[in-house]
Amino acid sequence: MSGTLDRSGLCAEQNGGPRLSARSAVVLRLRGPRFEEWVPVFAKNPEMRLAPMSITKVLTAAAAVSVAECFDLPLDYAVTVAETDAAGGSGNNLVAGDVLTLDALLADMMVVSSNVAARVIARAMGEFLPGGPRKQSPRLRFLAEMNRTAAAFAMRDSAFLNSPGFKAEGQYSTAMDLSLLMSAASRDPVIARWWGVAGSNISVEGPRARSIRLVNTNRMLVAGDPNILGGKTGTFPGQYNLALCSRLPDGDRAITVLLGAPDDRARYGDARALLDWVQAGQV
């Protein structure tokens, strides 16, 4: 992958790029046989520290897939939801006693942004990790793994304190770091499969066995934009985030990260402006 952020080659609002309402944004062009090479082509305050919100769940998924591979856990590994996994907010569709596969939990987290699924994944995968000298809880062990994964992706200005992406003092990232996360995640077939579906069904076993219909929180995917390969939203009042992976006409890919748009309309308006600009061959 390319190494550092070279501002001299970037296009921004002041020199031809679209004007955005988001506080921070980065677009990377991905090249190479496996899209492993990245070139930054647009930036607005790329290193501004902001809350990543639910884009954090992309890192949660990447760390979970890594742990599963390390311990030879299949995607149909069954996990039971515990009382301590309860969480409010987005995708609140699971209760204690529900039994789901790891694959279904990843789908629930990535498609409808389930906070409960993110907490279940952190606890369940953390149980396989060593506790260290302080005998940390499974969730804390998994959080350490998340931050190790972020470092492995060259995310140099990020810190993660919870797996769903709840806003918390000390949890932050930058558009540049999150674009590197998205670049790495786009090459993972498990993550790419779930962040790119408009909707799906997952099966829940246990006392309340049922099927749950999932509809993606990403409006551009739901609308059927053929160039959108996947992505993740992140939402908090006054801060609307969006991360996208898209297909370019020449066969390359683009990673687009927007942080701090003032509302939902501005978030998708900014995204459309950037995507149209890149698709038109401006870079």
C-alpha cells in the first residue's frame, strides 16, 4: 500500500473538488491486483479527530474475522446472547437467550448496525483471547485486539473504547484513518459480503426462534446504486458519518469517508457530490 498522506497531490474544495458540508472527508483511489495500493485524491481536514460512531463496527468486524481465523472458528459458530450484551440505539433486535451464528451476528451488525450484535461479538470473540496479567474481561481483551488491528492497518491517530461505536471521551478517529480501515476491510470477503447487501434475512434460534429481516442503513445501497460496493453509516445528532467503497469506470475502486455532516440530507448530498466527481474522472 502507499505509505504517507502526501497533501501536495490532493484535490480539495479550494482547488476544484466539490464543496462539502461535512467537517472532514477523504477519498482514496484503490489500485493493484487486489486493490492493495491506495492513492489519496481528495481531502478536507483529513486528520481532524472526530467520533467514528458506527463506522467503528467495520473495525469490530475485521477484528472478529481475524480472531475466528486464528482459532479456526467457522462462520456457523453458534453464540448465545447474554443479558450483559443489552444495548440501546440502532438495530435493537436481539434479546438474551437468542442463539445466532457468527455470520448472522456480523450481518446484523453490518447491515442494520446492531449495537447488541457488536457487543455480543466483542464478548464472544474476546473469550478466546488471553486475559493478560490483569485477567481482563473478554470485552476488554477484544477491544485490545481491535486497537491492535487498527495499528496493523496503519491507523496512527485512532483509539477505540467500545465495539459498537458509542460516543465516548477518548474514542476517536480521523477520515484518513477510517479510509485505511475501509481499504483493508474491502479486501475481506466476509465483510465485503455483508456491507454490500441492501437487505437480507437472518435466523435466530433459542426460546424465541424467528427470522429477522435486515434492511441496510446505507440509503445509497438500498436505492440500488450499481457503483456502490458497500459501506457503513455512523450517526449521532449533529454528526452524520458515511464510509463507502465504490467501483470506478476504469476498474479501480474508491474509498470515500465523510465525517461530521450536519444532517442526513447533507451526508448523502456530500457523498453523491464526491462520487459523481470521482466517477467523472476528475482525478
